[in-house]
Amino acid sequence: MNIQRPFSSAFASFKNYCESTQKVAKSIVVSFCAFRNDPDFFQKVFQVAFAVLQLIIIRSPGVRDLSRLSFVLKTANMHDFYRFIQQPRQWFFPVKAETIKENRVLEDLIKYIQNRDNEVEVKIPELNPFDTREEGAAIQLSELDQLEIKERGEPEVQDKLNENDHSDVRKLVKKVLGQLLSTMASEDHAYRNFDEFKNALQVRLNKNLSEDLDLTDLQVTPQWIRRTPFIERIINLSWFIVDIGCIGLYFQEWRLLDTAKWAAHMGQYSAFRGVKDHHLAHWVVGLVSSTFAIKLVEMTRRLQDDALTVEERRHTRWNWVTALGELVFFGTTYMDMMGQIKVNHAYLHCFAIVAKSLGLLSIVTRPKHQFFQKPVRVA
């Protein structure tokens, strides 16, 4: 019996396991280097740390000095403030990678190049038994002429048509367009209009083509724009209002704005009489809860009704899961603030840890975006 064989097999398996683990660890390290520039990832990490720290303070009253650290961790929520500052840029630079239908742009661009190439004149070979026209006459090949010539198999004209074969051109244009969109997505580039986008695309294409290409006459159609559904517009509007409310809360916490005084002043008027009985924090948390509830319903509808790519379906499923977790956390917090239920704050922090951790998982496991995917409707 060969005793060394089992040990050598076990050693080889262990070695392969160590190598695979090392590769996974390296990929995770590289991924975290990329995540450090992701504000959502940064914010959720601090939110989880804040909730964990609050649980520690509740369970161990002797470490209340950590409350100063809690204040530092809460500054991660300033991401909402910065997001509000970025709104004007989104208004004036609306053409972003996520708003462009790359498949439609590609098809229109290929058609434009094909129509441009079809205007080139070619000569009929001298020996052509099928030609009833004058030898050597210059003609402009129509699509019907091209189809007939392909069926007849005339070698010299077939070679000329092969030069006009757009399969290689399609690959090149698709590559250049994908590189432009990837750069826009990774570096957060945006354009004021599609004319600027066409100019950037034209510069990149001319660097890869043998002749200069002018895209001035390329018509921009409404199909180039990825339309935002009506419910998603409502969700975006809600987040915009939430960001404004968060600014008021920050000013209140920094003692730059006395919201109670303003509420009492507005409550003097009959139209705003109910304002003085409410707090800004209640309105913000209530609106956040409502927004996550709407988002949960919308993600359910999209999964059932819409034609989605594989990446969009995965993203929608994660949005459904994270919206459910956030709805449980903010919904419970809102009902506790309004006195409808009484919840131990330790449970609220546990809900926060679960909700924010789900958000972290959705970011960490998110694959790199692939352009030119085809949407598929699930039966």
C-alpha cells in the first residue's frame, strides 16, 4: 500500500485551497481599494459602526466616553448634505452614462456609417456577362444590386463588397462607444447635451478609423435617452425633499437654525397651524419610510412586469431586499417617535445594523457594469 499517495493528494488539495483563497483575498483587497471612493459604501460602513457602538454603550454604561466617537461616526450622514449640493450639476449636465441607451446609439451609428459608405461609387468589371450597361460605367450600388451581385457570386465585385462589410466596423464602433461610456461612468463625466456627447464620440472614432468621420448629421432620437419611470421620478423627488430636510436637521444640530422657533412662528397662521405640533425629524423619518415603501412596491412591479437585463434584474432584486430592510428600520423608528409603539432602542440599533449591512452587501457583491446587454422579460 502506497501511504505517500493520500498525503500528496491532501497536500495538493490544501495547496490549491490556499492559492484560491489567496486569489479571493487579493480580489477583495483590490475591491475595497475601489470602494474607498464610493460615498454610499463609506456612509453605510459608518452607520453600521455607529449602531454597533450604540449597542455597546447601552450594554456597558461604563464606556459612555465613547459617545464622542459616536459623534464622529454620525458625520458620515453628511453624505446627504453633499448629495444635495450636487443637484445643480445633474440639472445642467444631464447626459450621463446611465441615461444613455447604448444599444440604440450603436444601431443608429452603424446605420449612419452604412448610409455614408453606400454613397461611394464603384466600377463594374470589364468582363461581366450579366451586365447590359456600358462597360466601365460608374454606378452607385443599391441594396438590391448588392443582393443580386452576392447571389451571382461575381468575384471582383464580391471583393469590393467584402471591403464594405460592416462586421468589423460594428466591432470597432461598439468598442469605442463602450470605452467612452465606461470612462463616463468611472470618472463621473457628464455632458450638457448630446451634441457634446457626439463630439466626444467622434474624436474617439477618428483616432481608430483610417479616415475622418463627421457625426454632425447624425440625428439624435428620443430613443437614445433612457426614460425614468413615473414612480421612480416620485422616489427621486422624495429623496430630494429628504435631502433638504436633512440640511435643516444638520443646521439644527449645529445650532445654526432653531426649527422649533420657526415652527411656532409659522403656526401663528391658520394654514400652517399644525406645523407647531410636529418636529422636523418626524417629517424626515416619515418621508424616508414612505419612500422606501414606494420603492419596495416599484421593485416588485419591475421584477414581475418589466423586461430587464441580467444585471438590472440582479440590481432590482437587491433594491427590493435593501428597501425591505430600510422600511423595517425607519418604519419602526417613525412609529416609536410618534408614540404609536414603544420599542427598545437596542432593537432599533439591531434593525439599523441589519438594514445597513444589507446595503453594504449589495455594494460589495455588485459586479462591474457591462454595457450592451439585452433586456429579457421573464415569463
